[in-house]
Amino acid sequence: MRVLFLGTGGGRYVTSSQKRATGGIVITSGEISLIMDPGPCSLCRILERRVNPRFDAMLISHGHTDHSAGANPVIEAMTDGTRNKRGVLICPEGVVGGMVTEYHASLLEEVEIVSPGDVVKVKDTTVRTVKAVHSDSMKCVGFVINETIGYTGDTGYYQGMGKEYKGLDTLIVNVINPTDNIYDTIMSVKGAELLAGEARPKRMVITHFGRNMLRAGPENIAARIQERTGVRTLAAKDGLEVDLSKRSVLEWS
């Protein structure tokens, strides 16, 4: 299984300035490929990285701009320029009819509207949805793929969160705030530390950096989390790829 970070930016300032790209995350495993949270400029990043855009599935954690504004062009590419009805969209309520138009949803072979705790099968891949707390006006979820890799989406830390991601090989956490405060709807460094301590993944990768995270230095933050928790932690970079088949070492190509 390989993970490609098309973009590692998040929040209004970074999204609008593209100080870090907001292209989403591509996961490939065997013959299946999927894209998570295709934000603005996602298709451009896909083509720049020479990624085949015929994804088997698109996972959207919620309908905010930095997570889903690039979905419609990617769906057109997934469906061979709208010529072939194929692919699965997995997302919570409110995404379809919002950032994803009803028309674009109709181009897909299947649309799965999910809530926390649901399980969706795409070929030989299992996607489990996890509770996320981010917006009072919008449904949000995280994802666990094949009980191997987790992605929190945008969420604050909450009691019991670690159990949802317990013992994964890799946990990708959207850390937008570099402080030691705990917030209800966004992940801070302190929240990420609590999550790492409870979930104890083999490795954690932080991403989705806002302006203050970029100022603090994501690599510095990752080193701090690793020192405090003992969980190997790295900061993602635009265009870098993680090979999860390397059990002892997290390799970046």
C-alpha cells in the first residue's frame, strides 16, 4: 500500500494562497486506487504527479472547500470524461448537492452516504468511517482503510478517539493548530499527542497545515510529538509518497 500526498495545506489562508497544495491524498493498494479529500486544484496536482485519475473510489470527509472543492473535475476524470459510469463516492450527508453536484454524483457507479461506524466495501478494500467533530452545520467523518491506515479528517480531539484508530500501521492526522490547547473542532498539537498516546499506531503522519503550523515548522512539530509520545511521527510534504509495505522504516520517495 502506498500513500501519495498531493497536498498538505488546509485552512482558509493556505487554501487561498496555496502556500501548500490542497490536492488531497491518493492511496493505492494492489489493483485499487482511491483519492481522499480532493480540495482546490486537485486534478492539476494529479496530472502533475502523473497519477492515473481513474480512481476506484473517492472519499470525502466533509464538504468544506479545502476538502472537496476539487471533487467535480476529478469525478469527470474518474469517469473517462463522463463517458463511463464508474467509481464509488463515499461521503457523509451534505456533500452531494453541496460541493459535489447532483450531476457529477450521477456519473458515478455508486454513491455511499455514510455515518460514523459504517463499513463500505470497494473491491477487496474495506473502508470504515469514524466519528469526527468539526462543524455544527456539517456532517464529518474520518476513515480507516483495511484496518491498516487511518485518516482523521478535520476534527477536534474527543474522549475515546484513540480506540477508533487503535493499533493501526499508519495514522494520518490533520493538525492545523500548533498550540498545546485542546479544541472541540480542530486538532492541535496537544490533541494529536493525546490521540497518539491512546491509539499507539506504528507511525503517525501529520498534514493539513494552516498558516500558524507553517510558521511553527511542521517538522519541528512532528519531532515534538514523537519526543513526547514515543510514536514515530513525520510531517508530510507536498508530492511525497509513503510506502507502507516497509514495516520497519517509513520511506519517502
